[in-house]
Amino acid sequence: MKPDGGDPLGGHDDTDRVGGRDDTDRVGGRDDTDRVGGRDDIERAHLKDPHDASHTIHRYPAASDLTDLMQRYWIPVWSVPAGREAPQRVLRYPVCQLVVAHDYARFYGVEHGLSTVTLTGEGWAVGSMLSPAAGALITGTSLAAFTDRAIDLTDVLGDAGARLITRVREAMAHSPDSRESHRAATEAFDDVLRAHLPIDEEGRLVNRVVAFVEENSDVLRVEQVRAEFGLGERALQRLVQRRIGLTPKWLIQRRRLQEAAGRLREKPGSLSEVAAVLGYADQPHFVRDFARVMGMTPGAFAARYGVDDRPCPTGPSDSGGCTT
């Protein structure tokens, strides 16, 4: 099962067993700094139950010469007792991913909605969270053809993909939690990705557009993006459709929902305050947007996923989360 999406589970830290403390680690000179802010050490895209201890996620940044093509690696390792499940819900970032696991290897296009993956048994995966520019360079075509799709890695990378799968599985076979295994696995990805350098000028532009939207919470309208980059409406639409597979409006909505999820984890004073901070005209509009994508209201999300140091009120489940 693909256990991430925001990372990819859509930052860069080697994370201890979930429920403990996140420590900084380095692999091949890669620092992990996956802090979202405050006491929230959960990756922004991952709507993680704070009581879920079914897996460890190790995260590492891109090699210095690959930052135009990719953002980070994420390596989840999981162990779920027989007969149990550990659902993982992710609001994916606007990027594609290359993933090699113990039992599959796939290229993932951008998902427009909520991604839900259920972990079972024991396993691992090594995922490369690409840059917005990279997907079209790797596939050789518009990303619109891959929206909400996953295809075999070899269908995209050919023989290079087959060699990558072999190297990663050999690296991870005996010790999927070790830094040495992670170093060998990520270096295998690095070698494949370097063949797609340098990125093109349009790729550099879409990287900047996405960074602008994600890094500026006051960007609430497509017109602000157009003004920042001097692009006409059609030009911006075509750029985002080609390189991401969705629309500029979706980029803004996705960032707002991720930010909303982060604020709701921190148990805000009221939903109206969250709606106002995120630029919604009123609370009902925010609730509708959130529930349409998440499948639950903001209040229900805060109750389920909010950071809480207290023990599970109903006791822990066998997978490490709370029983329902």
C-alpha cells in the first residue's frame, strides 16, 4: 500500500516511532527539518491520527543538485498486527511522486481530492516527492493525463525504472529502518533523476508559481498569482494544467485546506476564527469547502485529529491508534 502522498505520509527529518519525539538525522549530508511549527511535528499534508503508532516515517531532503527536480524523500516503515488496519489520509501536494515499495513500484500523478491508504501487515516504501516541474519532464507529456492516476514505474521510466526497482529493493531488503539502507535507496533515485536535468524555463516558472501560492497565506485569488508573474488568465491556466494537471484555483484551495487542517489540529478557539484567518467570507462557506474534500466537518476533524497529550479515551487499538 502507498502509505503517503504528501509526502507525499505530500520537511526532512528522520522520525522516531510515532508517538515519541522527532529527532534530526542526516543521510548522505541530508538534513531533516520536518517541523510544521509549534508542537505539530506531523507533515502538513498528512491528516494523521496523533495516537497512531503503526509506522515510522523517515524524511530526507533532495541532494543539492536535484532541488529543481524534487523536494524530499519519505520512507515509511510499518507494522500492523494481523487482522488490523491503519488508515492514512493525505491531502496531497501539487506534485507527482515516484514510489518503490516491497511489493509495488509506481508513478503517481497529482490527486485532486483526499487520498486514503490503508496500511496492513508489515512493509516499507521509498518515495520521491518531485517538484512541480518534474512530472512533465519525466513523463514527456502533459500531467493532465495522469491526474488521479497511478501507473507502473517501468511504464514511465522504462529500463531505468526496472534498474531503480532492483537497487531500491536490494538496499531495503534486510534493514528497512537503517540509515545505510536509506542512503543506498535514495542514491538509486538520485541517479535516475539526474538524467532529467536541467529543467526547462517553463518548469522553473511553475516551481515559482507553486512556491508563491504555498508560501503566502494571503494569496486567496487567482488574480493575485497572475499579477505576481505577469501572466494572462489563459496562460496561467495552460501552465498549471500542463505541469500539474489541475487549475490555479485548485492550488489555492489545496493550500487553504492544508492550512485549515493544521490549525484545527491545534484546537482553535472557534471555527469562525479559522474561517476568518483563511480568508473565507463566512463560516458556512469554510465548513462546506472543508467537508466536501475531507468527508467530515471541521469540528469532527478537530475532535479526531487534534493534538492531545491525553491517553485515548476508549483505550488504544492494536494498531496503535484509538479504538472507536
